[in-house]
Amino acid sequence: MTEAVLRPELVGRAGERSLVEAAIAGGHRLVLIDGEPGVGKTRLLEYLVERAEAAGRTVLAGSATEFERLVPFGVYVDAFTRLSDTAPEGGPAEAALGTLLSAGKADQLDRYHTYRGIRSFLARLADDCGAVVALDDLHWADAPSLELTEFLLRRPPAAGFTLALACRTGTVPPVVAEAVARRDPHVTRLSLAPLDEDAAALLVPPQVDPGRRRLMYRASGGNPLFLRALLDADDRFLSELAEGRPGATLALEQTLLAVLRRELDRLTPAGRRAAHAAAVAGELASPVVISHVAELDAASAAAAVDELCRHGLGTLAGARFAFRHPLVRAAAYDTCGAAWRVTAHARVAGHLRRTDGSLALLAHHTERCAEPGDEQAARTLGDAGIAYLDSAPATAVRLLHEALRVLPERDDLVPYRGRLLTGLARGTGVMGSLTESRRILHEVIHLPPEVASAAVAFSSVISRMLGRLDEAQALLSAQTRKAEGRVRAQLLAELAAVAMLRSDPGGARRHAREALALVSETADPALEAAAYALMGVACMQDGDLAAARTHSRRAGWLMDSASDTALVPHVELIAPLSWSEIFLDRPADAERHLTRGVELATMSGRSYAMPYLLIGQAQLNARTGRLAEAIEIAEHAAAASEYIRSSETLAMARCVLLLPVLWRHGIEAALALAGSLAADGPGSAWWQAMAYVPVARVRLAGRAGPDPRLPPVLTRDTEVERLAVQSIRAGADGDVVTALARSAAAVEAAGDLPYRLGLAHDARARALSGHDDLPGAVTAARISAERFAESGAVVERGLAHQLLATLHDRMGDAAASRAEIGRAKAAYRESGADWLAGRLTRAERRLAARGQRHAARETALTGREREVAELIGQGLTNREVAERLQVSQKTVETHVSRIFSKYDVRSRVALARRLAGGDLPAGRPEPPAGS
């Protein structure tokens, strides 16, 4: 059988071709082609690629393979490789390919940011002229490829982007099946049925007589690949298949494999050996590699490859031999013999080592031939496993297990074994098996201190992610006593971080100070920067602002001057530095350090550090009025936390989400988020205290009952926010005395920090408003707006201007009220505070209506009521007014009640101001919308 006897055109698929063309023309987001093996999925996908290219789209086409399904990102690497082959050297396609391939060369691929980078690259392609990513045989794709596919489906890069997938019907990935089930008009599913008899006849040479043609159709069931494989079968074999053809896909595939094995049996011994070698080598199957793996001389190997092509088993594309269908390769791989296959994989691994080939493929072949005691194989598998820890943790765990199985039991290999065990624990923990991760780490903890320290430090990270700080502290304390020098300094810095989360600023300062004393002897500026950063936060928690500023600036200077290589091991501790910078109203410094931290964590693959850094970025964006970005980044941090099953960072991410969600999306969404925090909040005392304030502000805005219970341990860094929200709550409950006291305490505690002064004076203004001291409230609210503007807090500045608008309205100054409303609108528009903007529009209408009602009420006083009001304004009591007007005291009380109602006041002092020319709106002011 040869390729020449078959017609290359796509037959019997007119309806499917029309749907493909419509999907390309309409820019559909997803095209799924599924069916049984051999039914024509690949050919229809090729047609889609042809039509997309004809329409001017950029096309990336890749194919997964059965025998390399454990190589991470294999199908995307295939697609990007083909694009980079035709793109200019050093262009975006080559950069994207390099990003994915980096997992096989070094520990430098973080999946969350890598996926976003790939998405951005595809978006640029789609923006230019539309882009299509066509992936064949997705049922054989590796787990990271499927994860990236899910990411692109859930967050399509651009309107002009199409993802075209082909896979077997029974193995459609769940995320793809979900997209199809939603019946999205921009999703097309093409489930291919077998060809009818007329279409199948077009695949059979015209000289075949009608009787045999019908027999072939019955035997193949209309499956094009099966029909093609049966062209040379004898009538007896066809009759056997036609009478008992199994209907199940698996049975069909096994029957087809049997037919393909018969094709291989027709080859010469050298031809069969070449087929076996090509099946083992896969994408490396050039004539040179086939010669080496098959142990044939160059001339014999070339003749054997020609024989394979002549028999139609495959073709040469450049220097690479490719089987005509994956099932042909499967038949060749299955028939080469298990023992020979092991040695063949070893020969491929040897070739890759000599040519400095891909670590991914080297590990793939080594895994299939490694034997216990082979140190070279163990190091290959171990190095690959460590490289994959952040890009493909499941692959990493498998390779590390295999490396530990193969690694010889020698004393000189104990440090390397410890490194492998630490990596295995890290990969297991990232995958969510934190209990198993801790179990593995305890094996390493008993090794010599220089080996165990890294394991102890990572064990502390896991415990922090779970909020189990007592466990982390105990483990670190025990190991610190054994360590010396730089290792001890690192453990002390981790102890300081744990103490910081426990709201133990004294302990954090003590550990950080001791770490600094050791670091000064080792000249490690990055570790010194980390220790100073922790000192800064501890001083912040203690309320020592001068020391906090000094240590924070020193840490920032050291981090700015440290090299990337030096900073990477401590990249996680950029997060506490950024918190101190945000607290100290230095947003530009915080943004610079967080940006660098995220970049370093991405390059180094330290995915466990990413949630902390993203949470800092989200908080910074919320503070500076970039609400959409804050929400996106916090959701990204939450997704990263859920993936690694870190309950602590998930709760932290939800904390920083609360106020941006309230201000942008409204009270219902914010209350739902606050409810999730009430059910599963942070475990650390520091974050419990920080969560208290936004939860209380959301509940206050939604009038959802009392504030949450105060955390048991409180530090000075949250004191102003806590006092401010308690003051506002007391005012909303009518407790003016408490509101005034708490707001005064907040002003005193704020020191010279603009943002906290803004919060304190905002609370003070609201308390004074409730006490009917409107001039004092205006002064405090104006200070609040100025301090918020100084700190860059856009949304809070808008809330302060909205409060000023309400106060001016109550005092009868309509022009000033309108001006403040305009300033609030501008702030909400700048920050994207859509819900607050909507509330302000409704409040503006109410204020206008109140002004009209107040004017009418002023002329509605009776003569006697005006006399009573004037006497009260002079400071007379009800009894004195009754004596002056010679009426009963009860009558005066009735007049006073009516006057208060008409003027919408609640005290004689407020009435006196009203009579002096002020104006008061009807009803009590609402609790602040975004407080």
C-alpha cells in the first residue's frame, strides 16, 4: 500500500466543511472536532488550518503524541516550534517558545504568570489579523498543556482568537465539554460519524470491483483510516471482520492495530528495526538517530527509512521521519519487544546527552531505562524533577520519586538525596498534599543541618500557608539552635516572619536583630534587606513610626542594590516590605518593589511566594484607586492559593478584595465575600486584625448588624482604622458620645501619616455631624479629603468629598454641596468605583429634593411657632417661653416638637443655627456608603 492509491481530498464532509468555514469567518472562540480513532478528525482539522490561513489568520498548529504525553507543554511546544521556524529570529514566537521550553532547562517557570504571558502573546497575534491555535490528538496531551488550554478557554486572549481542538469522543477534556455544554453561539462542535458508502467509495481505487468495495465498507464500518488499512487485505480476512466487527472504539482500535502489525510484518528485518527505532525516538526520528537507535550503519538506515516511506507507513519532512498516523507508531512501538525497547530508550538518552538535547526529552527516555544504582540516570531525573516543580508539579513528583528509587545509597550522595526530598516535599505541597509534604520534610529534618535547613524553612512556609504558626515556630526554633552563620540567619529571618504573623512585634524585632548581627559577618545584602524589612513591619506593629521608616528605607535601599540572583531566595519577603511602604504612605516605593518581586518569583518559579506578592499588589491598587486592577490581581492571588490549597493566603486575598468589591460592585457581592471570611478567615493574628476593619466597613455599609468580634491580639498598625470604624458604627447606632470619643482617639493615634489622618478625620467629621456640630464636621471632613489626596487614596478622597456635600447641604449651602458632589464624582470615575458613583447619583437627586422641601417648610411656620422658635433661639427654656407668652408649658412643648419636625433638627442648638441662616435636610444622614 502506498500514499498514491488514496485520494488526498477531504470526502463526504460537505456539512462539516461549511461549519468550519462559518466558524473561521465568524471568529468563533472554540471549534471542537471529536470522533472515534481514524474517522477523519486530523484531516478536518487540517482543512480548518487551510481555511484559516487562506483568510489571513496566523495559525499555530501542534499535535500531542501518545508516547510523549508526560513531557510538559508538549503540544504547545510543537505548535510554537512550527511558528518560530517561520517567524523572524528572536521574535515573539521564539520568546513564547523559550518560555515554555525553559521548564526543561532551569527552575524558572511559574505557571500563573507564564499562562498570562502566553495569553498576551496570542492576543497580540489575534489583534493583528486573527489567530488560530489548532491542537490535534488532545486526548494525549500532558496535564500542563490541558491546564493551559483551560486557562485560554476561560480567559480568551482576544475577540479574534480561535482555539481548534481535535480529540476522541470519549476523552474530551472536562473544561472543553463544559464550554460546549453552555451552548455558546461562538462554540462549534463537530462530532464526526463514519462515512456513508458513497463517500467511502471515493477512498477506494476505481479498479476495485463493487463487490469487494462493499465488503471493505462493511469491514471498516465507514472509518477512513480502517478502510485505508484494509486496502491490501484478502477477502477472507475482510469477511471475518465484516461478520463480527466490534462496535466499541477500543475493539476497533485493537483490530486496526492488528492490521497495521501485518503491514509491519511485510517489511525487511532492517525496515522493521528502523520502524521500531523511529517509534521509540518519536520527534527525534531523523535518519541519523534511527541509525543509532536501530544499530544500523548509515547506508542501511537510509535504505530502511526509504522502505518505510515506500510502504506508506510514514514520510520524511525535512530530516524528520513521521508516521502517517499515531496508530501506526503505536503498532511499531508495541511490536519491538519490551527488552529491546528499554535498550533503545537508553540509546536515545545517550544521543541526547552527547548533543546537549532537551532535558525534557532526556528525562522522558531516561525514565524508561533507568535501573537502581545508576547515578547518572538519577541525577538526570532529579534535575528534571526540580526544574519542573513550578511548571508541572505532577511530573516533578513522579520524576523525583523515580530519581530517589534509582539513586545509589552512598554517604557522599546524602546532600543530593536531601535536595531531592526537599523538592519532592515542595512539589507534593504545591499539589495540595500538605500532610504528605510535611511527612517527607521530616525525613530531611534529621539529616545534617546544612541539608535540613532548607527543608525546615520550606516546612515553615507550608505551616504559614495553613495558618499553623505554632508548628512553624517550634520547628524553626529547634533547627535554629543547631545552625550557624548564614544558615542560622536565614532561619532567624523566617522566625521573625512567623512572629510578625503572630502579632508578636517584640519577638519579630528580636529575631530580625539577631539575624542582622549574623548577616553583617556574611556580607549578604539580600538577606540583610529581608531582615530589615521584617524589622520595619515589627516597628510598625509596635507603633514606632520613626524606627519603621528607618528600617523600611534601609530594606528598600538594600533590595534595590541587590542583584536578582541574590534576591531570589528571599523574594517572598518583598511582600512585608511593601506592606510597610503602603502603611507609611510610600506607594511608589511599594509598587517598584512588588513589580520586581513578581518578576523574580516568576523567573525563579517560586509559586508559593506569588500569592503574598499579589496580595500586596492588590492592596496597593485598591489604595491608589485602581479598583479593576485590584480585583483582578486579588482574584489571581485567590486562584493561585486555591490551586496550592493554601487556606491562609486565600483568606488574605479575600480580605484585600472586600473594599474594592464593595466600591465597584456593591453591597451584595461584598457581604457574600465577608460571609466567606467569617466562615473561613485567616489563621494568623495579624491578618485577623487586618480583616476586622474591611469586614466591619462592609457590614456597616450594608447595615448588616453589629461589627465582627475583635481579634484577641491587636497591634498598633491597625489601631486607627479600628477606632475609626468603631466611631462610625457608634454614630450609626445613635451613640454620639462613643462616636466622638473613638474618633478623637483615632486622630491622636494617627501620628503624621496622611492616610490614617484621613481615616481619623473622616470618622471625626461623621461624629461631629451626629452631634450637630456642622462647622466642626466640615473642618474635619475637609482635612480628611486633603490627607487622602496627599496619600493618593482616590476612593476615600471621593467619600470625603461626598460627606462634605452632605454637610454643606445640611447647612444650606447648595453651591458648595454641588461642588463637592462634582469632586466626589471625579474621584469615583477615576477609580472605577461604579457602585459608589451610582449611589452618589441617587443621593444627589435626594439632596436636590430635600432643598426644595426645606425651603417650603421655612415659610410654613405659624406666627406662634415663629415666636416660640425665636425665644428658643435666645436660649430660653420651655418653662421660660411659656411664662413669656403666657401659655401652658405643654403647649410650648407641642410647638417645639412641630418646629423641630419642620426644620428637621434634633436639638435646640441646631435650631439656633438654623434660625441664624443655616439649612437642614430632612431625616438623619445615612451611614457612609463606602465606610
